[in-house]
Amino acid sequence: MINPMVHKMKLSEIARLINGTLKGVDCDISGISNLDSQTVGTVAYADNKKNLDILVKSSVSALIIPGNFECTEKPVILVDDPKLAFSKIIVYFSPYKPYPETIFPHVFIEGTVTLGKGVTILPFTSIMDEAEIGDHTVIYSQVFIGKRVKIGKNCVIKAGVKIDDETVIGDHCIIHHNTVIGGDGFGYIQKDGKNIKLPQIGNIVIENDVEIGACVTIDRAAMGSTVIGEGTKIDNLVQIAHNVKIGANSIIVAQVGIAGSTTLGRNCIISGQVGIVDHVKIGDGVVIMAQSGIEGGTIESKKVLLGSPARDFMEQKRIYASLPKLPELVKRVTQLEKEIHDKNN
């Protein structure tokens, strides 16, 4: 929809921004639209013929479409990947503008903290001894950053985030509201009917280009490091326990729980509400479907799993398909057993 805070752009300007080819009349664009809401003066994208048919009949003024599509009803920009191209122009029409590069009043910073160039820190944040904040990082209000924490450049730390001592965060990371990075790992020794706390003296390493959702908890290692690999994206309400290691470019969806010392490979997708027990080894490119449970062992790369306990996806689908038939099957087996019994007696 139109964003009144943004000045108009020519469609030809947008074409240059996304390296596309303009076909049709150049026009003013003042916002963006999608399949759910369309407005005059906006541009939308279509990456399949069905969506193109819908948007051609809508009020949008222009479209971004694949280079092999035909459209004469509206001006179009032809690109290789419409969705990717569209993602590059969204920021130009966003109402969310950056805060000024300044340290606001009512911020507590210990004298030994190192701040890079152009850092933004909003009110009521505390940054403790020997912490390091990289260039152009933005830290919202009510954030706590502990001793010797290192945060890279161009990061965004949203309001209410807590980052405990010794945590290391790379460049271009985003951590959303009220997430806790570096709480104690859940480690206890049971002795004489009591739970004795096992000290957790490791840290957390978050590599470059990681995004972590709201209300996520990532526990520091008992010893060594809990590691979140480069490019990994973590949804809201996820729990990652001590000494977990997540490979690069993985996706962890909401309400997942990963127990201690589990290793997750590269490019994995862990869907919503999956539970993984401790010390599991998961290979690269593994997909675990929603609400599955991983009970232990090693999972080979490229597996797709479903169910609790999780099995091969296709096998589990066949099991699910057979479940509605079980009452009738039990009835038939019982009848057959009775017939055999009567025949033999």
C-alpha cells in the first residue's frame, strides 16, 4: 500500500535499482502492494501466471515479473527473480526510518567500553566493563550488555535484549526484542535427592549475518562455546541450550527446543515446535517437519523427518494415512481370530 512518508520514485528508477528492464510507460510509484492489498500508484510482483492474472486486474500501477512473461496491460519491469528484486525495493518505501547516530541521554556506559564510529544507543541501556561495540551498530532502550561482550559492526539490538558476559556477536546481526543471550546452561548433578548446580563457565559465539527473533533464549556453554553459525535465522520463542552448535545458513522456526550439546549441520530447516534431545548429531541439509521429536543418535545429511519419534517423512505419512483405518482393521482381525478359533474347535 502507499506510504505517505516516502517521496515518489519513477518506475525507471526502480528498474535501475533492481537491474531490470522496463517495458511500457514510465510512471510515478509511491509505494508497494501485494496479493492481499493493492493500491493505485504502487508496484507489486508476480512470480507465477496465477498471481499475474490477479494483479493485472487489480489497481496497482506497475508489476515486476519474470523476463519470460508477457504483460501488455500494465507497465512491467522484467527481472530474473521477481521476489528477490521486490525485496530490494521494499526498504525504499518503509516507514521505519533509522535513529540518529548518537548516544541518547540516560545511557550507562562504563569507562572501559569501546565504541565504534556512528553507534546509536537509545535511553536506559547499560553497557558494562570492557565491552566492544562495532561501527554503526544500533542498540535500543533497556538493553543490558555484559562485561567483555563483543558486538560487530552494523548490528541492530532491539529493546529489552540481555547479552551476558563474554558473548561474541559478529557483523550485520539482528537480535529482536526481549531475547536473552548468555543465560546459564541448564546443568545439574543429582546427588542424595538434590539438584546441585554445575557451573556454566563457557560463552556464546554468534557469527556474522545472524538474525534472532523475539523472546529467544540461548544458553552459554558449560565449557567452550555455544555457537550459532553464519547466516542462520532463528524465529521467535526458540530455546537453544548450552554447547549447541548450529551450522551456517540454517533456519530454526518458532517454539523449537534444542537440548544441550546437540550439533546441527549447515542449511538445515527445523520447523515449528520441534523438540531435539541432547547430544544428537544432525547432518547438513536436514529438514525436520513441525512438531516432530528427535530422540537421539545421528541423522544423516539431506534427511526429511516427521513425527514423534521422527521417522523418514514418506514412511511417517503412510503411517498417518493408515491410522483412520485402524479401528476397522482391529475389528476385522478380531473377527478372523474368532472364526479361526471356532473352526479349530
